[in-house]
Amino acid sequence: MRSQDRLVRGIIGGDKARAFVLRTTDVVNEAQACHHTYPVATAALGRTLTIALVLGAMLKGDESVTVQVRGSGILNGIVAVADSKGHVRGYVGNPQAHLPLTANNKLAVGEAVGRGLLFVMRDLGLKEKYQGSVPIQTGEIGDDFAYYFALSEQTPSVVSLGVLVNPDNSVRSAGGLVVQLLPGGESDDAFVAELERIAADLPPMSQVFVDDVQPGQVLQKFFGHLGVKLISEVPVSYSCDCSRERFQRGLVALGTAELEDLIAEGEPVETVCRFCSKRYLFPLAEVKDLLAELRRS
């Protein structure tokens, strides 16, 4: 039986580093099917969904995290939202973006993303949301998040993200690995040097997960000689929480004037979820009822 998408958390070297390893092949396939993305958009969105799941795994309870990649490239930005329970959703501004392969026959993700800013917003259930941002470094997503962790969170990190796209636009494999030094490891020069050596020799995660391997096996394979303790393992999935009721509230939030304009057009109002492309149709009579209700309130 083929493996399912999962995320494992572990500790390396006693208490010197923490690790997150995840397979996201099904997650990215679902996103591709929702948005009909072309390969370079699939790869960029898939990497962003993967790192968003890692950020979500750092949360607890009902907390959530939103990642925004606001680049100048033809993708017109990427958004991903994840929670602490292994659910993620996202979209790319231009899903049918296309660029020629790079000189080394790779998808031109960096060029497609472009330069700009990377934002991470955590909703911790407080009045104010935590937000960090850094300039995009390469647009390859993995490099950019390594920079984000180092600069915005002062956490030296190894970040490897990968998506392998088939000729028919489906996803052959996808996954990621994040290793972060803990306070007990930063002062161990030999341990840090070994992590750097492993990071330099890591194969692309897209190649690692081509084989039917579990994330825990990947963690043991590359870091087992340093001592690995698995902390948790959870399934991850592409999951949208949109509903007709939510879009109905969105129509009301438009206000009286805009609802009047929609009614004047004389057609049913169709809304489309940006995260899953599901459509919700509101008959004209229902829109009129919403307007009447708004006027009474």
C-alpha cells in the first residue's frame, strides 16, 4: 500500500536540535487538482504548503499560521494557511504561469516567484496577530524560509523542500525537512559542523520521497547516527473550511451599496473559494433578502 502524507517531529542529538520531516505528495496533488496549476506554479505552491504545515506543527490548539509570498514574478504571489492539526490550504495568484526550464533542467521557481517580501502571520487567539517578514532571497521558498528562521526568529535552520511534477502536471512526489538548532546545540561546534555536512549532502526532498518511504525513515536515514528520538507523527492533508454560510456572511459584509449594485445586474451571484475553487451560487431573491435584512439591522 502506498504511503499516506504524514509529518513527524523528532529530537536530534539528545536536545541539540529539533526536526520536522513530512511527505506532502497527496497534499500537493490535491492543490494541483483544485487550481489546475502548471508545473512551476505547482512546485512553488507545493513548497509553500509544505513549509506552512511545518509552521503549523509548531503551534497548538486552535492556533493557525498564514504564509504570504509577495513576489514580483509571474506567479503573482502565493498564500498558504495551516493549523496545528495537520490541515493546510492555499492558492497561487497565477496558477497557469509558465516559464522555460532553467539551464540545469529545473523548474524556474525562483524566477516565477521573483523578488519581494515573505510574510508569516500567526493567529495565537490573541487580539494582535504575530507577524514577521523578510525580503525574499532566491524565490526558491526553502532558502527564503531558512533566511526567515535565522533573521526573524533567530533560529539557525536547515530547510529542504521539494516537488517533482509529472509530464501530465500531476505530482510524482513532494516533501520537506526542517532541522533547527536548540539552545543546547548551538555551542556544540562538532554537532553544528556535522549538521552542516549533512545539509550540504542532502538529496532533493522530491527525490527522497519518490520512493515509498515514511518521514520517520527519512529522519533516521540522515540523522540516525546523531541519535534520533521521534516525538510525534500526524497525518497531513489539504483541507478547506469554506462553506455557503461563510460566503453568505461575506456578501452581507459588502454593505448596502454593493449589494444594491449586484441586484441591479439582475443575475444570480456566484462566489468562488480561492482555496479550493468550490462555487456557491446565490439566487437573486436570496441576495434581495440579505439586503433587506441588512437594512433592518
